[in-house]
Amino acid sequence: MDLPLDQRFKNRGGKKTPALAPCWMKNIDFLLYQAPPVNPNDGAAREEWIERATFMESDLQSLLRMPHEAFWCQVVFDESLHRCIDSYLRFAPRPFDVVYTLPDNVQVKQDSLHRLIFMTCLRMATHKESKKDFITPRIFGDILYENFLFDVPKLMDLCVLYGQDNKPLLTKMLTNIFTQQPKYSDDLRESLPTILHVLNSVCQKCGLECDSAPSSPQKLQTSGPTSLTTMPISEFQDLVFYVSDTAQTLFNFLDVYDAAAKHMIQDDFPVKWCQRSEAILSTLMSAIADRDWTGSTLKPLLKGKLNAALAATAHVFHSLVFQNTLLPLMEHASNPAELYELYLHLMTAVLGEIRMLAVHEVLFPFSEDRDLLVQCCPGIDETQLQFIEDGIQTACCHRAMKSEGKKGK
Amino acid sequence: MALPRLTGALRAFADVSASDSEHFEPDASAKLRKKRQQQAMRQSEEGLSWQQLVKVIKKQRGTEEKVTRSLRDLTQSAHDIVGEEASSDVIESGSAFLFEVFCGSEHVSHHHTTKLRGMFGPFPANAATKACRAVNRIAEWIPDDVLHELLTQNSKTSVDDSTEFGKNLKFHPWKPQSSEVYEWMDEESSDEEAGSLFD
């Protein structure tokens, strides 16, 4: 019977050596990825980028052609490969980034690298390649985690870069990674305060007060709007891009691996996520309306980014609510009353976030939740559901009235 | 400059990533030069070697001065193309590579420059022209059948026919997110100043 790779030994100079050991690693020295040059007229930069990409392409192809054993020795022990993959995940253009047309020869290389990095990560996330090429699942999970082959930011980057076009494969990858190594779920929980910290720091930039208490961020009437309308356009743009990236990253991650939502419920994260995001997005949109755009064509782009961020925020909130309340109810969980209470709490807590709520209602009508709850929790007091429904209707009417008002002007 | 990203903040502050990940190469050009040299060395292991070439030419023409001079011209051109600080091993394998590239070609074409740039990076054009001339002189002194044998014997061994992981998996290439996805959010307001859902 074939042994798993982690239990195999080979002869090296007469010495019994583990098959998975640094001594079997090849000296490849992978290069770091850099984003394609933005200026199409800079021939030297383009040539250098193509040369770099060609080396990366050739090295990654060699890696993917290696037999299972050699591949894993390289993947575990070659730090230049770790940095190469990480650099691609960090700096490769996102599907929602501003699109600039690349010269054909650059685009071909970029497409090739995009596929090769994905295949490398896919192979790294596979503990059983064939009947004879496999790693003990528990050891595989430890190898991934202890060598930082994957971590939460990398997994999120993967979802952002590949989730739109290669979701089924990516979902399998993430499911296997989280299943074989539960510590990634702990890391995800530990990442939540940082996500809120990111939003808090943007709140501060927007002149919003963000308490650590679970209350909604309060808008300051003095410094905030003034600084947002007068700060340099590049700084303002960075702020919008940052907010947009934050919302879209989380959305893509949950879209690919919705089971992650189960680990993102603690400390009222869904509510804080909504409150901070809404405060930031509406403040930035007001600033867009107030800023002087003479000589700039960026306004529609930034507005589109904020719209996308708002929709992503609603998607994230829905996923967190659905996975933690409605889905277990549908699956006949043993604690329906508790789940129902959690649903009520989450929905009631965001009734003030009218913009997010209006978008949420379009994407995920409350009536469907209501039907499901009535079906899964017979005998519930529907007064609270009615209260939520009224709140949502008010938010939608408020939005409609605002728009009508503007149109009437 | 890198765009601000959520995952960048998570790497920096969430304590869930490796702390030693470097994303800045202090001397990126030096790294590229090193890669070129590595590639030239690999080429020498897989392709025609300088020793093989010298052995064949000396067998055909002995140690005539014009032969020695042409070989020297070729290595000098390789030196100019590969770079000042390259080791003699790298220069010799670069010379053998130039021989393979230019053998049978009277002029330096776009195809040649692409091939050379792929191997060595940017290089002086006149060095390529000199190398091409030297290769043609040397090739003339080798009978066709010997030359054919010399150029084909190594190419057979360098083919890597192992299957690349994922080659048969369906992969959808990168495409930008359509901006139309969120256009519905603007529909309720035709007034540009009113702007989407944020009024």
C-alpha cells in the first residue's frame, strides 16, 4: 500500500531522509510579481515587465510539472515561492479596479500568470492528487497553517481575484482548507476587529466619530465634510477605493465560501459592519456632491465605486444573517427560538441604516425572510416581524421620497 | 504605488500572516540579471555546450588563427550581451546559445532579438550583429551533417514532456467587473447631482 508523502523516506547519501525535506528543494529563486506598467508608452518598463513575467511563467510552469513529492518540497520550503505567490495576490489587478488597456504582449503574459498562480494555489490546496500521491489530511492542514502557505488575507485575495470567474473550483479549495485546518476559522474570528478597525480609521478620515461602543458612528458637523471636500483629489480617491475594496473583498470572500459567515457573528460584527459602512458611504457620497470637480473626470467613477460598495455591504450583511439564522432554521436546528431572536436582533439593529436597508430590500426582499420564519418557527409573535417590515418600508419610502423630491426640483 | 486594500491591513495588523513577507526588491535589476544568468546556465546544461562546439570545430579545422579569432569574437559578443559581471561559465553557455540562435541566419531578425531578450534581457544591438557574423563564419567550417547532428542531439534531451498540473482543468480568464452591475442603483434618480441612493 502506498504511504502518504509525510510518512515516506528516501535514501540520501546512504542516510534515510524524509521525502518531505528541504534538501530535496530545487534552487529556483522565484521573482516577485509587479503590477503591469500603467503607461503604455514606456517601452523600457514594458520590456522589463515582460521579461520578469516570462521568468515567473517559466518557473511556475516548472513547478506545476514537478511530480507530487518535488512540488511539495518546493512549496513548503522555498520562501521565494511564498513571496512570489503573496506578491501576486497583493498586487495583481482586481476585477473591480479601474481598467486600463494593456498592450497585447503584456495582456498575454498577465493572463498566463493569472492562471498559473491559480493552479499553483489549487494544487497547494489539494491533499490528495491521486491514489499514490497524497498527504495525511491532518498533517496537510498543519503544513498549510504552520508554513503560512495560506492565511486569511491570502484566501480573501484569492476570492477577489478569482471568485468572479472561477467560483466552483475556488469554493472547493476553500472548503478543503477550512475543513482540514480549523485554525483558519479562529484566524478569521481574530481578523474581525481589524476589519472594524479599518472602517474606524476611514470614519476618522471622514470626520466621523467612531466609538468602540456598538453605537452607530456619529457625524461631526464641523471638521468632517470640510476636509473631505477640500482634501487633494488623490487622497479622496484613495479613501473611496479603500472603502470599495473593503466591501468588495468581504463580499467576494463570503460569496465564494459562505460557510465563513458562521465565524463572523461575534461581538455584533454584522451590525457594526453595516453601521460604519453606511456612515462612511453616505458621508463620502455627500462629499462627492459638494466637491469642486472642475478639470476632473473622476466623479462618475467614484460614485460608481460607492454604489458598488453599498451593494457589497448589503450582500455581506445578508450573508451573515442568512448563514447564522435562516439557513440553520431551514435545516431544522435544535434552537429555533434562539435563532429567531438573533434574526430579530440583527435586523432591528440596522433599521436606522436606511440606504443599506433600501438596497438590501431590493436584493433580498424581507417578505421572503418573513415567509420562511413563519414556516420554520410556528407560533411566533409576528408583531416584531411587522415592526421590522414597517422599518424597511419607511427606509424604502424615505429613499423614494428623496429621489422624487430631487426630481421635482 | 499600491492601492489601499483590506487584505493589506489584515496582513499588517491582524497577526494572522507571516511577518517576514518582503514585497520590495531593493535591487530588482540585479535580481533579473541573476535570473538571466541562471537561465543561461540551465541552457548550457540542456542545450548545446560550448565545449561540444569547440571540440567539433577544432576537429574540423585544428587551431587555425582565424578559427580561434572567430570563437573569441563570439565569446566577446556574448560577454557584451550577457553583461559585464557574468562568470566565464555563463559567457560560454551564452556563446553556445548564440550559436544555436544564429546558425543558418545571415541577419539579426526580430525573431532573434525577441529570443535573445527573453534569455538575456536588453542587450546592445551591435553585439548581436557581431555574434551573428561570427556564428556564420564558424558554421561555414563545419560540414552540414556534423552541424545538423550538433544542433539536434541536445534538443531531444531538453524537452520536458511531463504534464503540467491543471492543464486540463477549465479555467476562465480574468475579466473586469462590469460597471452595469450596479447601474440599477442610479435608476431612480435622473438628476446627476442627486446621485444614486445616497441623498
